[in-house]
Amino acid sequence: MNYRATARPLGFILWLLAVSMVFPLLFAIAHWRANPGETLGFVTAIVVALGLGSLLWLAGRDARPNLYRKEGLFIVAAGWILAGLIGCLPFYVSGTIPSLIDAVFESISGFTTTGASILTDVESLSHSMLLWRSETHWLGGMGIVVLFVAILPALGIGGKHLFRFEATGPEKSGLHPRAADTARTLWLIYTAISLVEFILLWAAGMPAFDAVCHTFGTMATGGFSTKAASIGHYSTAIQVIITVFMFACGVNFSLYYQAFKGRWLFWRDVEFRSYVTILVSAVMILLLGIVLTESQPFGLALRDSAFVGTSILTTTGYGTADFQSWPYLSQGLLVLLMFIGGSAGSTGGGMKVIRVLIAVRWALKHIVHAFRPRAVVPLKVGDHALEPGIEDQVVSFVLLFFTWFIAGIMVLLLCGHDLETSFSASVACLANIGPGLGLIGPTKTYAVIHPVAKPVLCLLMLVGRLEVLAITVLFVPGFWRRWN
């Protein structure tokens, strides 16, 4: 691998990270008398990001600018890891989170849009810390690397490999023939929808600062809130607005681009139809469970089932109800939704709806081959047969996903956690959801997780956010050879 060729892109990603910290720094400066440590924390993080970014930029100034598959994978993985490590400095240096591993956990959870938090009293945080915490979500939602590709095509760097490994799903629905144009268009759509959500939340009575933070969390399907009760703190109107936007952010963003161009392809898209069907079916089952077991008015039961079902399927992780008190069938259904996740090309996590569809049809194909071995059974999604290689990619993804999932469970069990907590924490971090069951239920935090297990959960968050492969290859010795 050509390491020097990766230095300049990584350097510029760190410069972007430094710029993104200016906004919370301004809040910290405005209240520096109350807590001067917060200003120091952001200044430290900005200096480190600018300094390390400049060193990397200089180290790669004479390198060949072309990037290939290995370099693209390395930049994506290293970029996210560096963002998580530097992003923790405001929390740690300011003393907001005294434990370094906890600060790293909170930062990586933000950038990976997981929303798993170790904070037990989030409402005691200052505006600068709450804003930075939510901003990591918004940056991570569409991806720092995609942002980099969107604004720096002039560098002459092969951005298509960066975009390919950062974007989600087995197939990338290209909006433009060039990766930089595609990334730029996605960011424009992402920003426009964010603005609409902010206006609606503000108009519905949510304070402007809270509206910004929850817009960031919703758009990224992240889940960090400014309130201990999450979205349950706010009115029904606000909960409905956030439910709608959580659903919207679980949709493939290329469909929005096509709609903008006058081509409404939503219901013609097999993944979108499946996404809606799964969500509606899940909400009906959850609603039935609430109605049969709890003395709750039908309207409130429908609101909570729709909100929680959408939040879990899209891997947002916001909450309005303690679903750990719901029937076991409902809890099991929510765990199943955690594995599925949102659509490919969305900001959601999980395995993605399209991969689940392909995996199910792959299994059915081989069931047919069991009694008709000579039958030619094409594997189709909708009316189209899959391109060669996609089938193998999906099956290998699913196998790797469950390998990481099982590894996470084993580590948590080894650290002394019960099976319910270990199982749900592993899938909640790997699928970038946040809340789980047991000790990490929707009204609890990850503060109780063993210190040894927290770095492993951070790794699972990165694995899930970067579509498994970008992190998994780092554990293959041959990947680190300079040229091959």
C-alpha cells in the first residue's frame, strides 16, 4: 500500500474536523467564565487537528495523488478513527468526561451515529458540549469522508474509492458519473432536509437550540438528545415530526434526488416498498402488544409504537417509552429490527433492508436447488437480476456481520455481563442504534459497561458504520504490505 498517498486526504479530513469545532467553541467562549476548561478543551482539539493535519499534508506532498482500493479503505477507516480520537478531546480536557475511555466512547458513538452514551446526567452539560455532541452525529450521518470528496475534487485525488467505501449498501445508486458530484449532491439534499426539520421543530415549540441538536440527531439517525427523557420530554406534535423525519432518513437518498429531478420512483423501488412494509407490520404488532398489556389510550399507544418502531428500524435510538417494559414479543421484534436497519444509501445502520432481501432470496434459491439441482434460478431484486458478484458480497457481509456480533457477545460475557445485556449491547453498537435491553435499556446508559468492554464496543460501532469491510481488512496481515 502507498502510505504517503493517504497522508494528504487524511490531513484535510482533520482540517475539516478542526473547522467543525469552531461553532461549539464560540458557545464555550461566550460562557468561559462559568467553565474555562471547555474553551481549553476545544482549543486543544482544534490545535491537535490542525497540527496533525498539517503534518500529514506535508508528509504526502510529493506522493502520487492517485488512490486505489487499498488506499481508499485505509483513508476511510483511519479518518473515522482519528475523528473519534480527536473528537473526544473537548470532553476529556474540559473535565466533562473525566475518563479517557469514556470520552473516546462518547465521541466514537457520536461520529458513528450510534447514540450510545455513558453520560448519566446529560441535562447538566453546557450548550457547547451538547452542540458538539450532536454535531458529531450530523457530520457522521452523511460522512466526513463524503464531505471531503464533495468539496475537494480539485486535489486530483481518486475520490471514487473514498466515496465507495464510505457510502452504504451493496450497490451505490450513482447520482452523477463523478464521485465528487455525487457526494456534493448528497450533502445538499442532506442539508436541505435538515433545514426543513429544524424549521418545523422550532415552529412546533421546541427551543431553537434543542431544535438544532435534535435535527442533527434525527438526520444522522443518531439519537443523542439534550434531555434525559429523550424525545419523551416534548409534545406529541414534536414527536410526530421527528417520527416522520426518522422515517425519511431511513430512505435511500438517491430517491430524493430522483424526485427533485421530477422522477418519483419511491414505490417502484423494491427496497422502499419492503422498508415501508416492514415498518408498518412492526408498528401494528407493537401497537397490539401495548393495547393488550397496558392500560394506555389508543392514540398514545399508536404514537409510542410508531415512534419506537421507526426509531429502532432506522437505528436512530431516540425514545418516548421504556420498551423494556413491553411484552417479550415486542422486545424480540425490536431486536430483529435492529439487525435489519434502514435502506442502503440512507444514514441508517444495520445490515440494510436490501441486503436482508437478497440474503433471504439467496437462501430460497438454494432451498430450490436442494430438490432441483439443475434448475436455473436467477436471483432478482424487483424485476432486475443482480449483477455478478453482488450475491457473494451480500452473503460474505452477513457472515462477517454476525462474526463481529458474536465476538462482541463473547467479550461482554467474559467481562461478567449477563446474556441479555451482552446480546443487545453487541447488536446495538454494531448496528449503530444505541439503546438495548438489560443494563443498557432505553432509560439507562452504557456507564455500567466494564471498562475493558468499552473499547470493543467502540470497535463494533466503527465496524457497523463503515459497512464491516473497511475495518475488517485492517486485521488482515497482507493489507499492510506496502505494494501488492
